[in-house]
Amino acid sequence: MSENPVLIREMSLGGRKLTLETGRLAKQASGAVLVTYGDTMVLVTATVAKNTRDIDFFPLTVDYEERLYAVGKIPGGFIKREGRPSEKAILSGRLIDRPIRPLFPKHMRNEVQVVATVLSVDQDNAPEIAAMIGASAALHISKIPLKKPIGGVIVGRVDGQFVINPVVRQAENSDMHLVVAGTDDAVMMVEAGAKEVPEDQILEAIMFGHEVVKEVVKFIDDFRVAALELGLAQEKMVIPEPEYDPAIVEVVLPKAEEVIREAVLYCSREKLTKKDREAYMEEVMTNLQTSFLEQFPENEKDIKDLIEKAEKKVVRRIITHDKLRIDGRAIDEVRPISVEVGVLARTHGSGLFTRGQTQILTVATLGCVSDEQILDGLGLEETKRYMHHYNFPPFSTGETKPMRSPGRREIGHGALAERALEPMIPPEEVFPYTLRVVSEALESNGSTSMGSVCGSTLALMDAGVPIKAPVAGVAMGLIMEEDQFTVLTDIQGLEDHLGDMDFKVAGTANGITALQMDIKIPGITREVFEQALAQAYRGRMHILSKMLEVIPAPRPEISPYAPSIIRTTIHPDKIRDVIGPGGKIIKKLVEETGADIDIEDDGRVFIAAVDREKGKRALEIIQSITSEVEVGKLYKGKVTRVTDFGCFVEVIPGVLGLPGKEGLVHISQLDFQRVEKTEDVVKEGDVITVKAIGYDHQGRLKLSRKEALRDMGIAPGEDLSAERKERRQYNRPRVAKQ
């Protein structure tokens, strides 16, 4: 064995080579693995604290560190270094956290930190998948007691065929982006965005992905075996289970279960509200704890733990065996729904969606193209046109907490709702707006993220956004007791807290647009998936029907407070003329009209103005700046100068202090007859009709009044007095407007 052994193993994943390496980098971490997938390279480390913390949850942190050098970029801004994590980095960290968290010992209180540092990115090979596999491998070779390694893949569908980890070209043509993570015997996490894909196809994609996940898990298992042989892996630390005095257990558990069962049945029978139920159950729990403390005054913590165990056991058993829910609903029943639109006076669109005691106010705002979000990240996308933001203030649960910037949960919920609506947003060429949707959780008792999907659909339709189809969402729960399981439709807070699964499904009447599954047990089976998707479909259809009763289609017109956008196209060579030196011309244009003007590199121009007349004025000015005189066309222009050899006529007037476009009418082109003196026909300030007849060798415009008269059907020798018979139009020739 060498002094510093290095282990490298490889497998084929999605038709490309995946390599795991340990022993060369970050050797002081508990476990460190360099993952190479194509040219994507991610270093993942796992570290565990020596001492336990006196807390009631497992302190796991997953950090996904993006380095812009990975794609050859220098960060923007003044500081020129990476700052707070991007939204993509936070979501990638959550993607890793969710499947591994349930696989740690339940009572582990040693802090664990997983850090995935993205070193190099090949866009065809997703760094988040490399990071997920690396996290599993780093934990597996360390002493950290992960029960089983996991694997993860992306499943796409191109031309009806499933593809593992699609490359960019395939992803562009895929109608789904589904991430599957799991162990060798069960699926642990699913997250997907899709373009109205049917439930049965989603299920097949999950199962297809899990088969490949099994191969990844075996690869990681073999990697640990080889690492142990080289001394590069460690034996697992043991986390002791808490031990309770049998005498206390014998007294507390039976009595607590009996009392709590009666209390839960009372809440279900009386259909108490969340606050009333919480107050009632808190009183029951306090009385229980007080009575047991009289017998066992030295064991307050153990008594509290045992009462909580009893509550969980009782609630789960009532659901699985009695098929009762704590609020009195049937297993597949959706809570009462209330829908309102247009609730805010001056916003562009608003929707208020209430389901039980979960209430979401969503507001849609329409902006111009320049309002797009600029993305400074590792992906190919540089801007984002549709944004969904989610806020969860403490008053929504009747609590007091500091109001800070959005946390990982808020960012995750906002991204899920954004993913659900994004396939329905009309393309820019159809609806040239940037859209921002904000969901405010006003009340929370389970599934605010799916309430946000519903509220966002209402707000967009109220704003007059021509979405392709309305989207609704519902959250499914699971209680699994031994060989029995119960799937719950539209779970509320307590069912989420005491249950085994939170399975959020969003979509239209035609199919799924987004889903997300988190579990607290070591995986779920195909049978559970099938039932959950079937119940979710029925729940979604019910919710959609309630929404469409209030607003059956997007409003035919956008809000009068939203900017009206006028589109036009100019030649790319004319962009500099509109912008002017140092932006001087476009600044003047914005000041004069009050319109927002965006010009794309390909010559597309978007003019946004709440006052449509001001937008039209801006359009006229841009057209004046960029228009060219067309040879053979008639123009009505003003005589600006008179000379011995003819006169100069401005056929396109100047704007914003810019000179107009003028040409020369030679004296020989003023009339049919010979003209001795220019002033005999025109004088400065006259408005006459002329025809563009070409350009001279120096590029100067040549005009002809004579040819214009001929085109208008005026014969030589006719009397041209009386309103200057240029107004006569023979065969109604087209005259250019100024």
C-alpha cells in the first residue's frame, strides 16, 4: 500500500463516464470525493462534529458552492467575488439535503455539514447531479452513519423516449425535467417540471429513473469497499438510542394514548379550527404532563418525549385504521375553497385563494423587457422573464419572529410554484412582457406552496395574461403503519408534521406541470405513487373547477395600470441612430414621451407606456429617426431653402434636435415647363408633393416635383392654382405620411 493512496473508480451514466476519486483532495474532512462527469467536476466533502448538541432536531447543513471560474466568468458588481448563494445554488443544496436527511439515525444530534464546491462545469453534464452522487459517496466512506447511500439522476423525455441525464440539445426538446433520488430499494425524493405530462407517464419516468439509481448506488457501495481496503474509508460511528426507564414507559404510554385518542376524536368530531384545536390539545398535553410529573418529578424530559410519541402513534393509527382525520374530513376530501380576483385596486392583477385555513394572496405585475432578471450563475440562461416569489411572514401561523430576507424554504416554495406556471406563460413574441408574481402567505395550515400555484393562476388571469391553461396544485400526505398505508388528499399542518410524506402535485386538466416529493421514511413503493397521483388528479380537478367558476378565462384586456407595449422592428444598423452618442437621443426620447424603450441587438424595439398615446408618439419618433427615403415614393415635404438651381425639401422631418432628411429638387424638375426662376414656382416654407427619383454619385437625395405631378395625374399645361392641384390623386397613388 502506498503512503498516500488514491482511489479512482468509474462507471457509465447516461452514456458518459462518471468518475469518483478520493485520497487526493481535502483529506482532513471526514469524507471527501471528487466527482468528474464529462468535464463537470465537483468536490464534495462531509464533516461531522465530535460533540452532540442539546436540540430536538438533526443539525444537517448542505451547502452548494458555485464558483464562477467553473464556467470562465468573473463575477459582476464592484466586489468581483462570489457573495450570497444564487437561487440555483440554494435549490441545488435542497435537492441534496432532502433525500439524505431521512437516512440518518433519528436521534443523531452531532452536526453534519456537506459542502459541494463546483470547480468546473460542462453544460451537458449537470453539476447538481454530480454533487448529489458525490455527497452520497463522501458520506458513505466517512464515519458519518448514513444508513444507505443514495443515487440521483435526471430523467427527460424526448420524442416519447425516456433519457437519462439529457444533454443540452436533448433537454431543449424534452417535455419533462424530472430528478429522481433513492436508495437501492426505494425512491426517496422526486422533483419535476413538465409540460402537461400525464400521470402514468410521470410514474413510468420515476420508475425508469430508479432503475438507473440502483446502478449508481451499487457503484457507490463498491467504492466504499475499495476505499476500506486502502484505508480511505472509516467504520461508522454509533448513535445510541435514547433509553427510558421501563417503569415510566409502563405508566405514561398507555394512559397518554388513551387520553390523546379521546382528545383527537373530539377534535375530529367537532371539526375544530386550527387555533381552537391547538389550544385544546395543548391543554390536554399540559394536564397529562403535570399528572405524570407528580409521580416522576425527576423525569420531565422523558415524560415529554413519551407523550409526543403517544400523540404521533395515536394520530397515525386513527388515520390508518379508523380512516378519520383530525378535522373530520374524508381521506380524499379537499378543504372548503374560496376564490376571489381583483382584490387590490391599483395592481395589475391579484388573486386571493383560501383552502381551509391556508390563505394566499398573489399579485401579478407586468413590466417591460428590460425588467428581466439578470442571472449571474453557472447555467446557460443569462436572464429570466417570468419570476415567482413567495413570502411566509410569521403572522401566517400566529407567531412572532424576526422579519428577514427569504430563507431556503421560501426560495424553494417560490421555485416550485414558478416551475408549475412557467410552461403556461405565453412566449415573448406573443406577450412581450416581463412578469413577476408574488405570493403572500396570509394564513398557513398546510400546503401554502400549492395554494401559491392556485393564487398565481388567478392573479395572471386577472392581469389579462393569456396563459395557455389554468394550473392548480394539491399536496398529498402518507401515513404508513407496518403493511398498511393511507394516502391523504390536501394535507394540513399536523398531518404533514406527523406523517411520512409531503407529495406536491401541480398541473392543468391535461397533465402535470410540476411535482415535488419529500419523505421521512426510507423510501416509498410504486403502489404508493400510483394511489397518490390518482388522488392528486381528482383533487386538482376539483380545485380547478372552483377557480374557473370565478374567472373562466384570462381577462381580454390587461389592466389599465399596466404598461401598454408597442412592438416594432428597425434595421440593426439603425440602432446607433436611435441610441445616439452616449445614449443622448434615447434619453431625450424617454424624457419627452415618458415611455420605457428596450432595443434588442436584432433590431426588435419594445415601447412600454401606461399612456398609450405617449407610446404611439415614441413609435413615431423612432420611425422618423430610422426611416429611409424610398426611391419611387411620393412625399409631402416642406421647402427649407431656395437657390438659383432649385430648392431643398425636407421629406422626413427632424426630431429631438436631429436634422431631418431632405433632398434637392433641381430647377428642371420643378414643373413641366421651363422654369426661369425657382421663386416663380415655390418659396421657402411651402409644402409641396415630390417624388424620390434616386441619389447622385455622392449619395445625395434627388427629388422631382414634376414626376410627382405626373404620378398624380396632372397633365402638362393644366391650371395648378386653386389649392395647388397636387391634392388631385389619379388612381389614388400612395403618398408617404410624415
